[in-house]
Amino acid sequence: MRFCRALFVTALLIGAPAALAAQPQPSADEFVPMEEAPPEEQIPAINLVAAAYGFVWIVVVGYVWSLGRRLQKAESEIAALEQRRR
Amino acid sequence: MSTLNKIELALAGAMLAVAPWIIDAAPYESTMGLVQKIFYFHMPAAWLFLLAAIIAGTASAMFLFGKKRDMDGWALAAAELAVVFGIITLVTGPLWARKAWGIWWVWDARLTSSLILWMIFVAYLLLRRYGGPGSDKLGAGMALFGLANVPFIFVSVNVWRTLHPQTSVVPTLPVQMGGPLWFCITAFFLLFLALLSMRARLERQRVRIEDLYLAEDEA
Amino acid sequence: MKGFFRVAWLVVRKDMMVEARSLEVVSTTLFFALTVVLVFAFGLVREGTPVGDVSAAILWIATAFSGTLALGRTFERERQADTLRALMLAPADRPAIYAGKLAGMLLLMALVELVLVPLVGLLFQAPIVAYPWHLAALLLAGTTGFAAVGTLFAAMLVRARSRDVMLPILLYPITVPVMIAGVRGTAAIFQGTPDPDLARFWIALLLFFDVVFVTLALWTFEPVMTE
């Protein structure tokens, strides 16, 4: 399991840049047309994209931070308990 | 945090950091314009949300019927990730919908099923947090039922909506995927792997702490 | 197989006898259902006529709310006297005990529905006699699905902390398909031009839900209730 993951990460580090360079650009006619919203309802798209991207970062960083803190707390508790046992 | 976790996290972080430039280089989508680019985060998050839910349900079944104690930790880890990736999916979706369809929320089958599945896992986490003794088995039952429920929710919401006149605002999703999309999927998947293993590790440590306290009481 | 039904019957009979002596759950649940319908009436009736086709929704929401209350009360009684543990210690099949509990809950909820349906028909002018068999099938199949999940969760929660708030939190997201199917199916036969075919589709979906979730519950009851 762990080996597979390590292998995946290594393969990615080596192979991804090459694959990315060789990747053909997608064509632009992939979507069905949208329904036009009335003009007064429009919000500039860049704000929405920025909000989405920012939200992803906030959630991911927040979660990694909380997970790291919880792990650290558990580790120090284990260390304290083991020291007391000795 | 193990070295592998650190590499995975750093790599995922770097990939997410350069993602805007990669996505920017992708061809401008003609009908939906700039807002279509939200899709590059939305879809990977949605996939991983479903993957996390499936892992949680499967691990719960193995815990309940196979009596494998460590599977409970994996179920809990996957359930927490389902909530994290679920909230990303549920927030980026409406941001896209606002521009593409003109409204924040549509009671479409896919959206509504995602919302209910997300609620099921929030309920799971609440139970694990405040349920007290015995909540591990109870939670396993909940996750199992939640996963079995997905097709029912999808069918019922689908019929409920499509038999009403005001639907069909949801466009079919693109079939062909470009390089930037795969780039984002890879970044999110790496992140998912690192977080899942870290969270499961935390659960193993909690079990260890409990065992240590028990040993101390006996001594 | 004969033993299974015998154990289930004994559990039902025990629950009915306990209930018949105190009438605690039946009376409180019935009154609660009445209160829910009245609260909806105050919110949704304007100038003597109800807004839109709300009667189906009110019927099902009142059923779900009072069902949750009944589930909580029934198992709270078992917990206080510690009788559920005794039941679990008895040399009987666990799934049979679950089946008995489920049957008892269905009887109780059927009683509540017998009062609720005429009440909704009376207060919200719902055509409850237009398609009586469709309505009965919807109520039976929907209540079975709701109670199948509810009985399992309430039994599991007996040992848990903060069980009062946990039961609805766990139960409502899981029973969303039951609510949609029940409300839409009932609305299909209550509306101006009834659509019995649509109601039949929802009945079929509910039956399918029942089969899957009763099987799953019978299957999970054993490992979940083992301490």
C-alpha cells in the first residue's frame, strides 16, 4: 500500500512534466450553450472564479492545519505517557 | 507526519499553487467564458467526495461484518474527508451555477444527492464526536446505510424534479477532458492520499493512547 | 423460520401489553401529531383556504415527526428499565427481536395515521377517499421504510450519549427518499387532476426501498447490538 503510493509519487515527479508537455490542448466546443441571465443579475465572472479558488485554499489549508495540530497533540501525549511508564 | 506525507502535501500544494497559470493557459471556453474555469476545481473535488464516501461505506462494512478494528479508523478518516471535499464541491458548484445558469442553487438530481450525501456524513461525524460509547458501531451502520441510500436519493430527486416543468437548466457535462483538468485531478488526488493517511494515522494514535492509559491503570 | 416469527410475535405482544397498561406512547404521540397539523394550519391557511397543494406534505411531515417521537419514547422506556439488555440476553435470534420491534412500531404509527389522514382531509380539504387503495399503499410502504431505518437507529442509540438529538439527525437524511416518494405520491392523488400511474411509480420505489433497507437492517442488527 505504502510502496504503491511512493511509486505513484515518484512516477508523477518524473513522468508528469513530460506528459504535460505532450498533452494536446482540448478543443473549445465542449459545452452546450448557457442560458442568458438578465444583465442586472450578472456578476463579473472573475470574482466568482477567484472566490472558488480562494475557498478551496482556505478549506485545504485550514484542514491541514487542524490535522497537523491534532497529530502533534496526540504524538506529544503518547511521548508523555511512555515516559511515565518508564 | 511521515516523509511520504510531507512530499505528497508539498507536491499537491505546489501543483495547486501553479494551477491558475495552467488553467489560464487552457483555451477560453466560448459559451460560458471565464466562469467555466471553476470546473477545474469543482470536478476533482466532486470525484474525491464520492470516492471518500465509498471508502467510508466499505470500511464500515468491513468493520461491522469482518470485525476488523482498524477499519473503523479508515472509515472515520474517509468520512471526514468526504465532508471536506463535499463542502468544496457544494460551494464551488453554486459559484459556477450563478454565472452559467443565473441562479445559485438548482434542485437538480446531482446537486441534491450531493447535498444529502454530505449531510449524511456530517451527521456521521456529529455522532462520532458526541455519541459517546458504542458510537463506532452505530456510525458504521450509518455510513453503510448512507451509501446504500445514494441510488434511492438520486432516482427519487430525479423523478421529483423532471416531472416538474421548470427543470432542464443543467447542461450536460463535457465528455472530453484536457490536460489542465488532469493536472488538477492529480493535485487533488495527491492531497487526498496524504490527508487520508494522516487522518487514519491520527486515529491509530488515539487507539494507542487509550491502550497506554489502560496499561497505566492496570499497573 | 417458525422460531423467527414466534420470537417476533412475542416481542410485539410484550410491547403491546406494556403499552396497553400505560398508553403513554400512544396518547402522547397522537396528541403531538395533532399539534403538528395545527401548527401547519396556522402557518399555511390564508383566509380559510390552504395555500397550494400542501396537504400531502403536512400529512407526511406530521407522520415523520410523530414517528420520531414514538421511536424515542419506546426505546427510552426500554433503556430506563434496562429491558433491552435483558431482551438481548434472551436466547433468541437478534433479527427476530428487530422484526418484532419493527412490527410494534408499525402498528403504533398506523394508529397515528388513522387519526392523521381524516384530520388532514378535514382541515385541508384533501380528497382522501378518491384513491383509498393508493393512499393506503403509499402510507404502508412509506411508514415501513421510515420505521425500518428508525427502529434500527433508535435501538443502536439506546446506549449512546445525547440520543434525543441524534435520532432525528441520523434518521432524516437517510429517509429523504421516503419523504420525497411519500409526499410526491400522495400529492399525485390529491391534486386537481389525479395521476394514479405516477402514484404507482412512487409506491414501487417505496417497496424497493423497504426491501433493501429491511434486509440491510436485519443484517446489521446482529453486529451492531453486540457489545
